[in-house]
Amino acid sequence: MNLCIDVGNTQVKLGVYNSKDDLLWFSKHPELTIAILEAVLLKFEIKQAILSSVRVEHALVLDFLERHLKTVLQLSSKTKVPLQSQYQTPETLGNDRLAAVAGANALYPNNGVLVIDAGTCITYDFVTVDATYMGGSILPGINMRFQALHKLTAKLPLIEQEDLDRFIGTSTKTSIQTGVLFGVLHELRGFKLQYEQEFGNIKVIVTGGDASYFESQLKNEIFAQPKLVLIGLNKILNYNIQ
């Protein structure tokens, strides 16, 4: 069995996959600890693991895994992946972005796929029908936009995300909310249109902490997959041990 670990900016996701790529177990935590790993290894017959992190190094975690498992990979720019890449600075590419496009290609191998990770930042990444990663874009996330409007102006208040039923704001509060929330939706549609003009019919997958907002507003235009990075990590791990 494979243990896949995705350490993001705000939470850690873990998934256990069998040889048929079925997700047997999933869990998420604010931090990654040895105690969590000990519990997983007691529950499942894990043979190999892969760790992706956008935070600091995890020397103690990797040492623990290497002492207990046959194969342990830490995803980096040097890891073999089942994709060709056009990214010119692979050493600066976030591991979560790389794993997400690998996951998208695993789910839709016969389509071009635009991957949107709506978390602390909103990233757009594109993988072609022939499994070539083209690169993408990085934008401020929803909460970051609310924070910026408050911190970088003299009078605008800090506003939180709320459900809206109209795109025109009738107060400063609702003007900020409509600007941020409908703004990200228009961005998504604009990027989608531009990729379709370049690459034809594509799939759009949204993942990350704010994926549910995009899904609720764009139900017929996108596919939400909250475990996309784990799916990609599992594919990358299998690619390296076959």
C-alpha cells in the first residue's frame, strides 16, 4: 500500500492507496507528527510513501518513514514524474502544483486539463492531452484579497467571505464582497476561455480550500476534486517504483 502525504500551507492531508489506486483511508490535520504516522503504519501495511510539502523540511518525519518503509520519496524538482514539462524554472515550482497536474492527467488522460488550486493563493496550471505540463499562473487567493484591501488602504474594513445573491454591492461591505468573490469567478471564466481558444475542448478541475465556492457557483462548468494532489502523489509514487 502507498501512503501519500500532502503538506499544504494550512493543513496536512494523508491518503492510503491500494495497488488498484483505490483510496482506502483519508485524514487531515493542522500539523504532521510522528504520532499520526505511527497510527497509520499500525493500521495499514504500508510499503512505500511519498511526501510533498510547501513548508519547511521534514527531516524527522522522513527519517521515521525511511526506518519503517521500503521506499520513501520526497517530491522535488528532481523526482521523476509521468509528465513532460515546459516549465523553465522547475526548482521554483511548488510541489503541490506539480502533483495536482499529475493527478489531473491520471483522472483525464485523454483530455487537456486546466487545474485550479483555490487555496492561500489561486494557481492555474495546464496539462495537455499528450501529458505535457505547460505551466500556468499564480494569483492572490480569496482571503488574501480581503486582507490586501484592508491592510493596503486607509479606510476599507476587513471583510469575511459570505454567500451573495447579487453581483452589485450596495454598501462598502457588499462592494468588497462582490468585487472579490465575483472577481475570482470572472477570472476563472476568462482563463478557461483563453485556454479553450488555444487548446480546444478542455476539462477544468478545481481543488483547494476554496474549491467549494467555485463548485457552488460554476456547477456545470467545472469538476471539484478536493484530493487531487493526493491522487497525483500516488501516481508519481507508482511511476517511481514500477
